[in-house]
Amino acid sequence: MPRPRNPIPKVRCHKGAAVIDMYDAGKRRTITLGPWGSRDADLELARILNEHKATDTSRSRITVNEVLLAFIQHAEKHYVRADGSTTHEVSEYKLVVRYVRELYGHKNAADFGPLALKAVRQKFIEVGWCRSLINQRVNRIRRMFRFAVAEEMIPATALTALAAVSGLQRGRSQVREKDPVLPIADEVVDATLPYLTRHVRGLIELQRLTGCRPGEACTIRRADIETDGDVWLYRPIQHKNIHRGKDRIVAIGPRAQVLLREFFTPDPADFLFSPRRAVEEVLAQRSMSRKTPRYPSHMKRNALCRVGEPQRTPTKVYDATSYGHAIAKACTRTGPTIGQPIKLLPRRSAHYSFTSKDQFVVYQVNSTIFALPLEKPTGMPFEIARFEFSPWEVHVLNDDLTLLVQEGVAEDPDVKSSADPMRIWWVDKGNKKNSCEARKKTSIWRRLQARQIFASLQ
């Protein structure tokens, strides 16, 4: 192990002059003090030693982890909204910190240079982010080290070196470009609205009528709306340019006024669109639509099973993330999501059909019938029925996966012929796990009904 370097420089004579060796960021720098043995050399040495003592030598040993921690503590206090909550910038910085800490967290912060920044950028490229997003997050790394320079944690030369790294340019790198954000057709929006709650549907309609941002629509309150004139004026309590000292005014016309009046509450400080009230409305509607009576035994059992204090409760206001999740969930109900491939059917399947509402696709593989849910593109198929012989025809009667199946009883196991006798089965979804022997107990009238239905289908 090498001997540690002496923190106090030693004067030596070089060609009749007094000189000392100083080390800056690991590089040696020779300083001439004056003629050897002169008073000027002693005064210059005293001045350099005083400056060296006044400088906090521990700063040169600050690691990248210490810089990252200090900046995150600063960001949690700096990037805040009017209500005291942190903005999305804090989560973005924490994401960037994760990669920097993994590669260079234990290194000296003053030694984090252009090559280290390029190595972190290469890590971003391997993750698969687009070019513009990579440039944004590289700039966030520079801001963290600019903060460290402002707090005199690292020398300013470190920030100057990081500024020399240019961003990725379009067409001059192998990084993918961001797909353009295109407008959604009105037909798609109208088809999605019936699958949304009343509050999320109101948020979409408000954006369509006023052109406000998602975050501004989520935080609208009656107290923030000026209702004096024919056109209402909405001043959001939080918007993206509020830290720049700019005002934001959203004009609300007659159609949007009619929409908002449906969500007014007695308290002007209430948010008009609330997840908590949306859940209460859904539960109340479900209770009103209940057909079976509430038996005392059921009520007692539900009271025992009910969680006293659930871990997750609906919040009183939407944000842009929860708003987007609600819309994405509704889009999966309307049909397959664009860009997400549905699991392909096996090539051996000889027959497949869809339910009336396109919730399932039913297909058979040899003597087994499967159903694949279309609501979840990555869902796994499940078995409905298994027969002794391969079915000839399978008809789906309803969305409950009630099937009519013609099973061909092969006289010769090696040869499948249309002259083989047929057995007709009625398969209920509730009996999908029963064996073929259990289905032979199907009542006579169901077999007769099945024959009549098959005759009408021909």
C-alpha cells in the first residue's frame, strides 16, 4: 500500500529557487516561491499555507453519493406545489440518481468527468429510452453537479468539464426517436366514455370543451371560478408556469358551465372531480341494482370480513397519473389496446369463435376446448371442457361460455370419418372442470334441446 501523501507541501531548492509541489485533483503543480532562503519565499509560503488551511480539505473527498443525497434533499424542498406536495421533477431526479449511484456512487465527486457522464448516458441508451428523453436526463445530471458547485462541494472545473459533453443529435446516433403524439379521434373518445365513471367522463368532456391541461382539470374547484359574467374564468391554483410568475386563465363557455354545475357541492373548496365521491357513487349504484335480498346471515358475514381500516382508500382529488390510469383501464374494456399484441392462437386449432360481446375467443386443440380472454392482451387461456374424442363442431351460445358441442365417437381410432356417430353435449361454464364421464349425466331434455338448437343453426 503506498504511503499517504503529506498534506503540507515541503520546500525544496530547484536551480537556486524555493519551490513546492501542490496537488489539485490528483495532478501535481509546481509553484515557485522566490529565491532560495529569501524573505519573499518565506512570505509566499506562509500565504499559500494559510489559503490551504482555510480551504476545507474534506471537500476534495466528497463522493458522488454525498452530492446526490444533498441534491435530493434540496429538490424535495425546492420542487413543491402550492399545497406543499412535490412535483414530478423530484421523481425524475430520483430515477436518474438510481443509475448514477449504481455506476459511480462510491467515486470521488470531483473526478466525475465527461467519460463518466457518457458512461451513464450509455446506460440510458441500453435501457431503451428515446433520444430526447436521454438528453433531458443527462441535463438533470449536470444540474445536480451545478448545485454541488454552488454549494462549494466540488470545484467549478468539474462542471465545466461536464458541459463539454454535447447532447445526442437527430440522425447522428443509433438511439431511437420519440414517436409523435397524435390526436385521438372523436369516435374513439366517444366509444370509451360509456366505460368510465361519471367523474372521469366529466374530466374528459371539460378538456374537450375548454382545452385545459389534465392537471388543471383535475384540481378545479368552485372557489377558483369567477362566475360573474357570461363566460366563466377559471384560475388554476397550480400550473406548469406558476414558478415563472405567469398567470393562467381558462375560459369556460356555456356548454362547459352546464357540465360543471352537475358536480357542484355545497362546499366551494371541494374538488369538483373526486375519486372518493366517484367510488361512493359506483357502490351506491351497485347496491341499487342488486336483485337478491340482503339476508341477515350475509350481512353478518360481510361485517366480519370487512376491513376496519383499509390500507388504500380513494383520494379526494385526481392527479394526471390516476386520471390516465382510469382512461387506460377503460380502453382495455372497449377492445384490444393498440400496440399490445394479443396472444396468438395455436396453429393446431381447427375451430375458433368469439362471444357476442367479444370478451372471449373459444378454440379447440385436439379434444380440449379453451377460452382466451380478450380484455387482457397478455392473459393466459383456460380450459373449458375436455372430451374423450375430438369435437366436430363447437357453438358458443352466450358470454357465460355455455357451449353446444358435437363429439364424434370414432369407430376406428386412427381414422376420423364423417360417418362416425355423434354425441351432443351441453357444456356450462360452471362445470368446465368436470370430466367427460360427469357430463354423460346430462339430462335427456337438455340433449333434446341441444338437438333442436343445432337443427336451427344448420
